[in-house]
Amino acid sequence: MAAELPLGHITPSVYKTNFKHFHDGALMFWGDEDYLKELELYKLRRLVDTDTMEFNYAKLDFSREATMDDLKYEVSAISLMGGVRLIEVRGLDILSLKAEAEKKLLAALDSLGNDIILVLYFSAWECALDKKTKNRKIISQLEERVSIVEFPFQPLRTILNLFLKKSKNDGVYFSEKAIRQMVQQVGSSLLQLRLEYDKLLMFARYQGKPDITLDDVDRICTVHTSYALSNLSDALLNGERDQVMTIFTQLVKDKTEATMIISSLSRTYSMMIAVVSAEYRGVNQNKIAATLGSFDWLVSKYSRWAKRFSPAMLRKSLDACIEADAKVKSSSHDPYLICEQLLYVLLERRETVDTR
């Protein structure tokens, strides 16, 4: 292995300084801040030539079906057309590995050839880099072989500056107090804050609001609601009728505003339409993610979903969401009844596509 970065613990700033000169070796992206880790992974993926991306990029998830034999195979594969080969490893329960698995992991790290980058992706809770940890031996052996780039939660001032600048660019005013309240509601994770910010931004645009108030944050910005809305879209697009209605019923009990539910569904269909349009023009998923301000894995998810619909059906579904939103805002009917009717319409279209 010929890693040009220093081994052991380094800061993101040291990593970025060395980034352009780094062509092979092993990295561990470690820490609580998943958003920043995803951004750095995106930059690494751009090193892989786009024409050979499919062949020079491998993602192994040990929380699913990946094995150490899969890892051995990937590190021995030859990169095509002289490009950089990137291997991304997730879900590895490093502190519970058997002795044989530890040997295979270390052997894979020792056998990395030129122009191969292996990234071990860990949250802080998945891999405790602590002197007192029970499997300190394997951690020490990793530190001798990889560059550990630490991504801790960002200071409050950094978060405030980031979202103040973003809100200015997006044309909806977020006061510093509103952003502080958002952090208080959902914590310091930039990934979660970005999801909540997008939800507030969509809400403001649908309501025609020029700014976000503290009351808006209190009412809309909850981790539970964010996960529930995401799960609602997943269940809807997977055609899981019972699950859709179970989640919707809980959202009603939690007094989640009907406009918030509809705007979340609208965003899902809008993103699918944008992804389909970009892919039709030959734009790859990394560029689509950068253009839409989303994550590449989320774009991939939208792309898989979109293949279940014709472009016309996607447009009709988005139109149904827009029409339902207008009804909620302009009629005296029960907004949750309008929302429920929308879900049935969308489910029916999903089932119609499946039976063709």
C-alpha cells in the first residue's frame, strides 16, 4: 500500500489539503456528521472516470449481504482504462469480528494496489475509537493501516452561518433565532438539519410565506415527523396500502398539517420527474445530485422508483398533489379527508402500473 496521507487520526482540513495528491490507500471516514462524510465521498467518486464508473466503483454493505470474500475480490480487481478504483465499505461491525474475519480485513488493507481507494465508513457509535474499547487490538491495527478522517458535529456558529447563507440564496428568510430553534428541535446533525430545512422551505413556498417564524419551526420541525413523511413516500411508492394508511393515521394523530403531508408528496414526485428528465438527457446521477442539491443515493432511490411509472403518470400524480394542496387552502372541507383521498388516488395509480 502506498497511501500518501498520514496514517492514524487526521482532521478534515489535513485530509482536504492532501486530497489532490492522494491516489491510493485506505481511509476511514468516522464520526457523527454523516452529511460531511457524504460530501467527501461524493468528491472521491468524482475521481472515478464517469465512463467507467460502473466498473471502477464498488459498494459493499456488511449489514446486508457483503462478506470478507467479496472485499477480497474487489481489492484484487483491476481498474479499467487506467482509472482510479473506489471501494466503499459500510455496515462493518468492527468490534464483533471473529479472528478469521479480522485477518481477512487486514490482509485486504495490506494488499491494496496502486490507484485503489478503500473507504471504511463508520458512525461514531459503530466504531468506538477509544483506548478503553474491548477490541482495542483491531483498532490499533487499523490505525497502522488507514487514515482516519474525523467528522464531528459542527459548532453552532458554523451551522448558523451555513443556513443563514443558504436561506438567503433560496429566497426565504430564516432568522438566526429560527435556525437556533431548529437545532434545538432536532439536534446538530447537518444531515437531519438539511432535511428539516428542506421541509420548512417547501412549506414556506407552498404557503407563499417570505420568511420562517419560530412557530413554523415548532410546528413543523420534528425528527419523528420527518421520518414518518419519508416512510409514507416509501410505502406509497412500494404500493404498501396498509402501511400507507397506518402511517397517515399516526400523522393525523400527531396533528401533522395536511399541507405538510401534501408538500412532502409533491417534493417526491417533483424529484422523480427531475431525475427522469436529467437521465433522459444522459446526465449521470452524481451530476443530478449536485444540480438538485440532493444526495446521490437519494437520486438513485428516486430513479428506481421513477422506472415504475410513465412520465405522463408521474406528471398526473404531481398534478393531483398540487390540486389537493389548492383544495386544502381554499375549501372548507376536512383537510385530512382531502389528503386521504389523494393517497388513494396515488395508490391506485401505483397499482395500475404494477398490473400492466
